[in-house]
Amino acid sequence: MKPRYITTSIAYANAEPHIGFLYELLAADVLARFYRLKGQDVFFLSGTDEHGIKVAKAAKEAGQEPQQFVDELAGKFEALGPKFNLDFDWFIRTTDPRHISFVREKWAQLARAGALKKKTYSGLYCTGCEAFKTAAEIKEGKCLIHHASLEKVEEENWFLEISKNKAQISKWIKKAVFPGSRRQEVINVLESGAYDEVSVSRPKTNNSWGIEVPDDPGQVIYVWVDALFNYLSALSIHGKESLWPADIQVIGKDILKFHAIIWPALLLACGYDLPKKLLVHGFINVEGKKLSKSTGHIVYPDELLKRYGAEATRYLLCRKLNFYDDSNFSWEEFDAIYNGELADGLGNLLQRAITLLKKFEPQGSRGAVTAAFDGLEPLEDYLGKQDFRGQLDKIILEITQANEWLTRQKPWEWDEPDKLKLATFVDQTKLIAIASFLEPFMPKVALKIHRQLKTLDPKPLFPRLAL
């Protein structure tokens, strides 16, 4: 069986990581762990996008050279891995000389294929998006995403022809882009003609921080072309080219057009198959307002880590946020879920179960614990469909029903062990199964549950928050 290849987008290295990128990393990590639990090999890739005007500007404002600036920021993004138990196989950086060499080779291949032409272009450019904007992407003279004024630009660039592959790209979008609501959105853009050809270079006078165009030293390869090729360069660097096409690519909705129009156009021009699935997540608002560093509406990963710990943060993000739509982050709501579902729910159930097991173990009923979990619904009913909240909904239902059963039956008050009732309790709690189902979301907590059920040495999983 071909190993699964799962990628996130690569984070733009102009500011510190925030909750949005952590959430994307986590979603991909949950899927990678799910497939590994099924016995499949997985190559999981993330990384940082380190060239472009925004990076050069941010470095200048910080009083640093661009390379020094991105070295420091890339380290902060990569550190999310060990901090939050994110098990990516490699973290790629677009300033890696091996990636740069690969991108230059692909440019030369595009040129040989006749996919590039040079011409003068005039348009409105958004530095925040690192992209020229179409009329549909502008409101009152500002970018719809960044709400920033646009720069009038006229320059000579290299362009990639996309029009001849529109039908093939449209057909791919209809089967590969999820959720379905995003498909029509990007098909409308494709069919509008706005992306029949796209600029794939910038004059070096406007942006010197990038990869120089082969045989045209006055031009720099467009940062998005540079970035998109990371999904292939990573495989080339590791000798894993056979893993292409990617099985799942996880991205945010703001970069859908780049991944669903420009990316397949580049791949087709270079003779590659197209990715199997593009998972598109929504935005995260903070306390009802859009994420914004300037207004203070932002949540940093270290804040979550300090308040909830790594494992609970993983759970809370997947439990509360709706992957496929825009979601709202609220400290109050996260606190309530932590105390209600983790401390009082899962943690309390485990302690009660261990108390019962210790009481009834001498009568030999402990064997019922491991025997009662045959025939459970497979985990893939949910995560196989990339339904993160659906899986957690199922787990919480099991935990809630088990705790309610315990409250009603009060088996700790039984004078003599009732093996039949205990077996019913164990089957209803499905603690071992719950631990297994939780493993992609909270791998270390799942291990603790298994260990505590084996040693019967209970330790609190989630100390209650003092609110």
C-alpha cells in the first residue's frame, strides 16, 4: 500500500505563529496519526514560506537581514511540533538551498514546455496576499481579505498560461476540493477568466528577496510559485518522489485560489498528477472578531499551552472549532469545555472506573474490562471522512452516558460484585476504546489512560481550572 502523503500549507514567516496555523497543523496531525493507527505509513510535511515582499519588509522593520529574521521565526513555527505533540516527518524551509535548486529546475521545465511568456502588465497589487487582485476581490479600493489599500503596479513579468487547462482543472476541483461549498466558489473564479494567465515573477527592483529567475537576473520567481513547489521539493530532497500525488493537502480558505487554480496549472505544465484531496478550513475569529495582531484580537499558541496544556489544547481546538466553516474562539467557552468534558467528564470517569476495578479485581472480573470492546464501530467512520467533530461527538456521548449510568447504579455500593452489571458498565464506558479513539487527538492522554487501567494507579488527567 502506497504510504499516505499529508501536507499543511507552509506558514508565511513574517510574524509569530498564531492559533490559526496551530489549528491547521493539528488537523493534519490528527489525520496522520489516524492513518498510522490503521497501520499505514505516512509522510507528514509542514514548513515555512520565507521569501517575498512581506518578509523583507518585516525584517527591515525589525532591523535584521531577511535570512536572520526568517531563521528566528522558522524556529518558532517548527517548535510547535514538540510543544503540541505534532508528529510531522519534516519541516521544510523555502530558503533551504535544496528547495531553491528544485524550484529553479521546475522553472526551467516550465520554460521548455512553453508555459511561460513575458509581457507588461498593469494591475492592483496586495502586499498582504502577495498577489494581483481581480475586480471581484476588491471592495472600495481595498483587498477583501486584508482590508488594506492596494498598490497600482505596472511592470514586465513572466506569466503562466492557465486557460488551456481550465477544463481539466475544473473537473479536478469538483472531485478533490472539500467541503463542497468551496468548489463552486473557486470554479466561479476559474470560469470568470481572471486567472486565464497569472504573473509568476516580479522585477527584482520591487522584490530582491526571492529566487532569481533562471537566465533572467532582473526577475525574481513569484513567491507563490516558490512556495507551492515545496510539496514536491520535500519529496525530492528525501528521495520520496513516489509518494506524489499528495493524498491530503490541508489549507485555509484564503489561499484556496492559489492551491486550486495556480497549483494544478503548475503541476499539469510540469507533467505531474494532481493531489487527491484539498481540505479547506475556515477562519478563526477571536471573541467574535477577526484575528488581528494590530487590534489585539489574536491568540498565540503559548497562551493556550500555559492555560490548558498541550493535550487539552489539541482536544479543545478540534472539539469547539468547526473545521470547514468560520469559527469563534472564546476563552470562556474553552474553559467550560475543559472543566465539563475533560476534568468532570473523561477524567472523572477514569477515576471511577479504576476505583471499581480495584474493588472487583479479586473476584476475577477484571478480565471483563478487555473482553467487552469487541465489535465497536470503526474509527474510520468519522476520521476516514475527515470529520473531526463527529468523532469527538461520539466519544463525549459515550463518556456522558457512562457517567450517568454510574450515578444511577452506584456500583461502588454493591456488597458483592455483580459481574454481569460490571461487564455492562465496562461495555458502556468503553474506556479502552475511548482511549484508542482519542489517540489521534490526545496521544499522550490516551497512553495515560491505558497505563492507569493496567496499573490501577489513578492520577488526575485534567486538573480543574479555577474560574
